[in-house]
Amino acid sequence: MIVLAPDRTKNSRQHELPLSSQALAILARQPRRNSSGFVFGGERGFSSWSAEKAKLDRRVGIAPWTLHDLRRSCATMLGELGIQPHHIEAILNHYSGHRAGVAGVYQRAKYEPEMRAALQKWADHLEALVVGPRKQPVPVGLMERAFAVARGGKIVPDDDLAKLARQLTPPKQA
């Protein structure tokens, strides 16, 4: 679960966002920056987004994009995958429609299980696009997922990760 404090969100509301098993597996394999245990940056967080994004853009050679492009693409595809609009709004930390105005006074659901299921569906969709369909079923129970991550995050088979790494590595110039 990622928890963003109110001072880190645009609408000044705390945002709790569940992580997919793929995201947990990726984070589990990342080195920690210092004794704080953070993956991105140090005590003050990740501060070099612009420089790192510029490196990524050069490496993969794609058209310019912004974080909002990712949010918009994710929201659109979640809708295409059949996720209910109010669950998508909860994922994006939006307070409109069913959570705004008078409705928001009465409707205070966090939708954590629905957000978790939606984000897992999105991660599974992305994984299938990148590495192809799974050769074996995805563990579906919470304990099975926890054990898979504890075993080194081997939810995505190593050969598929190696294939992805080869695709992302720029060819060596002669």
C-alpha cells in the first residue's frame, strides 16, 4: 500500500493506494538508498524525477509524455477493462461525482478491495502486453501472492524478465 499524506496530494486528502503483486515484486528487488529503507531517494523522497525521466526518454526513444499521460491512459484502460468509474476516481484520488458535494457527506467508502482488484487487473493486462500470456496461473489468494513475493517476487518468470530487459536495452553501436 502506498500512503500519500495530505501535503503530498493535489486535493490535500490522504490517499491510500494498493499495489499489485507485480509492483510489490519489482519494489522487493530494488536496492534501498540508505538506512531509511527508501527505494526512491532518501528521507525527503525522490527528487530527481526530471533528470531520470529525460534519461528514460532518451533510452527508449518515445514521444514526449507527462505523468498525467500515464494517469489518463491508466484511467481510460481501467474503464476499458470494465472497472467502475467510481473505483477509477478512487484510484486517482478524485473527489467528484459520487464523492463530491452533498453525496460526499454521506458516501465515504474507500473502495480499498475494489481498487486492489482493479490495479491487479491493470498490472496483469500490462504484463500480458509486455511479456505475453502467463504459462502458469497467477496465484489468486492473498497468502499465495505474499508467498510469491517472499520467494523473491518470482511472479513474472525470470526468463520473461530477461526478455523484457533485452527489449529495453539499447543496441550497442559499432
